[in-house]
Amino acid sequence: MSVPSSAPSRPPAADVLPRCAVCGTGSRQPPFRPNPPEQAPDLDLRPGEPVRSTMARWLQQCPSCGYAAPNITKAHPAAAQAVAAAPFRALMAEVTHPPLARRFLAWAHVLEETGALHAAAEATLHAAWVADDLGKDDLARLWRLDAVALWRGGAPLNHEQTVRVIDALRRAEAWGDAAATADQLGETDAPEAVAQVVNLEIRLIAARDASRHTVATALPPPARRPHVSHHQVAARPDGLLARLRRWLGRR
Ligand SMILES: [Zn+2]
């Protein structure tokens, strides 16, 4: 049996700060471990409370170069180039954007530059959620449409991703595109839970309703809501089907 030649790793000393994987700057970045969501998610899978109001802690951001990621001590090999390039620097300098939205857009930009288009769409949608909370409707609309473009620019979308595209289009008041996309999905063999959400989307689109609704609205009455603490719920948004099953109480 071989013996490891290196000493076992020890936890870092308290004065050793995590280092940005792009520029090497150390900064204090408190860990984030949210309690699981207890409320139903929105139709675009924005989590319910208490996770909903913790967006300011979802991403770390380097105070020196601006690189943002769930963990800035890790980076794609191409991230440094993306962070140094003019579009990223322009994004960092865009003072008319809310700082928290800029952080999500920074992460989205790196993801897009490294080819992770669907993840970039997700991060861009998160920027739209920040704009929602601040009442910046024009920015929310713009970033939802950007997210849709990123989703459509990547690999073919599954049912759940398509539902999120439909909801983003509806919330952005892109009625024609939203209706056509919902009709297309409605014609496929979507699972029942997805079909129920699509039916709700079709009704909302017909009523020109661009407001927020939760998946609980898609439930047939009477709503059965099992207590969420009976389930293992991931902090990150998980599949629409899994969420719907929990909220429908059918699995
Ligand atoms: Zn940095």
C-alpha cells in the first residue's frame, strides 16, 4: 500500500481569505446555506420564501476584478479572458443597473462566454428578479428577453425549460411569442404537471396578465399542500416536475 506523500490538508487559518480564481485577490466571502423554501415557487421557478429574499447572497463577487460566481475561488479556464475583456468591463461600469443585478449579469456573461448558454439564461433571469423587486420594469423586461434568447441559443429545451421561456415571454409582455410557444408545448406529450402549468400560462396570456403567479395557482382546487419540511428540498432551484409533485402532493 502506498502512503500519501503530502500531509493531510488542514483547514485554512482564520486570516487566510479565499482568493479570486481570476485575479488572486483575497476577500471575505461568507458561506451561504439557506433554509429550504417553504412557499411555492413562481411559475418561472423563482423560489418561495425564505430563499426568495436571499438573492444578495447567492453569488460571491471579487471586489477587485468584479468576477462573480457561486464560488469565486473556482473559474472556467476562459473566465479570466472574459473578465478582462471590454464587454465585461463595460458591464461593471454600467451604473444605471442595480449593483445586485449587475452581479448576476457578470456571472451570466462569463457563463455565456464559456459556452454555458442555459446557465447564462438562468443567471440573466435572476437579474430580472432583482429588477422586479426594485420596480424596474423596463430592465426586468429587457433581461427576461435576453434570458429567452440565451435559452433558445443553447441546446434544445426540455419541457421545464420551455415553461420558463413561456413565463419569461409572458412577464415581458411578448404576447404573440408567448402564446405560440405555449401552443407548441401544449401540442407535445408533456407530463400532466407541465400541462397544467402550460394551461395556466395560456389563460394568463389570453388575459394579458404579465404579473407574478406561483405554481400553487396551477393546482386544481382544493389545493393540497404537504408541509415542505417532510421532503428533502435543495436550496437551488430544482426541476419543475419535482416541485410540482411536491405541491400537488401526488408523489
Ligand atoms: Zn478577482
